[in-house]
Amino acid sequence: MDKNTIAVVDYNDYISGDPEKRSQFINDFGDSFSNMGFAIVRNHGVTEELRKKLFEVSKAFFALPDDIKKQYEDEANHGQRGYISKNKESAKGKDVPDLKEFYHIGQTVTDGDPIQQEYPENIWPKEIQEFEAVGRKVYDTFENTGRNLLRATALYLNLPENYFDDKIHNGNSILRLLHYYPVKDKSQIPEGAVRAAAHGDINLITLLMGGSADGLEAQTLDGQWIPVSPKDDEIVINIGDMLARLTNDVFRSTQHRVITPNEESWTTPRYSTPFFLHPRSDMDLTCLDTCISEENPKHYEDMTAGEFLTERLVELGLKKA
């Protein structure tokens, strides 16, 4: 495989029962993560009907007046649940905020797990009747898909297939409904601002339902930017910093960004829905021994997922030090 190519794989090959297809899926999936930090997956579990419903409720919420949306913003929770208003988040190392607004849906613990005490309650807007039902359904679907895909990555890393299962059970995952709002007057855009500046994700893996418009790009090993354009029935998977730390960069946490490909794009809204799959806060992110060698010495200090998340939220301006 070309190291600057993002593999397109079919999840049905992994669960087909055909050893050859399963092995090919694991190798292609893992190689794509090693080279590009990205992969595109077909047959991922999100139906076309659910995808359409999600974009309907997302568009309906972001179309509400700003004063209504602000009622669902809880700044005391550092943006972990509910609405996060325009121009609040900046990429790591950037002073200029991204041109976006978004809504966060988090974990719902149903089995009495004490970890529930770590999570704030979800916030549901009463103006959009189906928002909660659709949001919960998409969250649960992506969480299940993410668990299955992590099983494939575990096998690629020569770990037990269920290595990640207990580490992500009731994990601190976040579903983000994203709106890159249209800009009618470019003179109002702060210098250097873009829809989403180049950044890496914090978590283990991100599952991204394709945006309603072009603009997502990933950086190759040689520093070039290439478009990431899944079809409507495909989702994008990318490695986050936590999994890069665990694998000592065997898997790449690739810089990616959202740009406006042309002048007309500024006046067109863009919607997308990433699911940031996080582990439990006590997961040990110490580099795996099998990923450390003379050629690839240990890159990171030992840290738990909770400690790393706090560090990054401070860097992003979503939490005070």
C-alpha cells in the first residue's frame, strides 16, 4: 500500500468468518493507521435512515436563535456536555479560535458503575423533539462500532482481541454535532482563522460521519495535505493521541484540518459528526513494550488517560489550569 493512501476497508470482511478476508482487513486497516493514521470503513453499522435523522436534528438545533442555543451551554462543565457557542475552541498552539459551534453528548452509565460520578449529566434541548432519541442511538451505534474496530487494531498489534474492551467500557466518549457556520462577510473573519485549524485528536480513535461539504484534509508522512472524502455510506476513522502514546507512535495521530476549498465554501454551512472514543480515565497509556525497540525508543512519559485528557483540555482553552 502507498504510504500516502488512506485504505478503504469493509467491516463485513472482518466478521465474515473467512480467515483470508479477516486477515486482509486487519492488515490493511492497521497499515493505514501506521502510514496515514486514517482509514475509511464501509458497513459500519450506521444506517442511511439514522444518518439522515442525525443531520436533520443537527441542522434544526443550529438553526435556533443564538439566545435559545445559549440556554444549553454549561461553561462550568468545560464544554463536556451540551452546546459550545461560536469561536470557543482553538487548536493546540493556536491563538485564533476555529469558526464553528458544536454540541456534545456523553456517556450514559446504566449498570451502576461508580465511574458515573465522573460524568456530568447530558443536556437535551426541548425545542427539537427527536434530538435525544437520535443522539442516544447514534452514540450507542458508534460506541459499538468503535469497540469492534479496536478489536481489529488489537490483533494487528499482536494483543488479545478483547484487549481494549474493559478499558473502554463506560468510557468517557463524546459525540459531537458540529456546525461550521457560513460567513457572509469575510472582513469579519479574524486573521488566520479557519473552520478547524490543523490538530490531532485527544482520544483513542475518532469515528467521523462524513461532512455535508468538502474540506477535511489529512497530512501525509511527507507533509503534504490530501483530501479525505468518504462516500455517504462510509465513515472515516482516525487515530487519536492516546492510541499513538500507547503504541509509541506505531499508529500515527495525524494532523488534520477543515478548510474552505473555494470562496463559495465560506457562504455554505458544513455539518459533520465525529465520535471521539475515549477510554475510562484510569486506563494506563504507558507505551506497550512490544512497540518499543532500538529503532523506536520510548517517546512518552507514563500517564493515565484522565491525566492526559485534563492536560489537553487546558491547552485547548476548554478547561482552566
